[in-house]
Amino acid sequence: QVHLVESGGGLVQAGGSLSLSCATSGISFSFYSLSWYRQAPGKQRELVALITASKHTNYADSVKGRFTISRDNAKKSVYLQMDNLKPEDTGVYYCYADLERTRTYWGQGAQVTVSS
């Protein structure tokens, strides 16, 4: 059975930092691309950051220079370091695992709230 479990969300003031973790089980982790998505109230879910199996990374323009995605294949985990947070970063952050679109999995989400 596949599990993606996010942790590390919370409440922070603007300008602060948070780190999210996503621990996985049940997948051949090293072969998967891993992403973080977020969904703000009343808005569609959007891609925040992606890291491929070869550790190539890509970021949404709104978070470039502030967020860093990384992965640890030995721990089967993916991370999102978020610095200089802004109120518009508020939302539920989801971990997403993708094996070339043939197998895809979502985590349950972690709330991030940035106060102004």
C-alpha cells in the first residue's frame, strides 16, 4: 500500500521560514518525480516545485529564490524549505509522486498559514 505523509506545516509570520517533509512508503521512490503543490482557499491547486528522479528541479515563478525542494532517496522522502514566506503562500501543501504519469499518488496535505 502506498502512503505519502506530509509534516511540518504550521503558522508563521511573513518573512519567516517553514520546512515541509513528505515521507513515502510503498513506491520505488528513486524512480519517481516528486512535487509539491498548494491550494489556497477558493483557488485551484498549483504546482510549487518539482524534483525529478535525476534531481533536476523546477519552481513556480512566485517562489523562485525563496523555496528549495530536495529529496533523500535513502529515506524515501522529499522536502520543501520555504524562506521569506509571504501571506500569499498560505494554503494546503500537497506532496505528489509521479512515475512518468503511469502511477501517481497524493499526500493528504499540510496546512501552511502565513500571517501579515
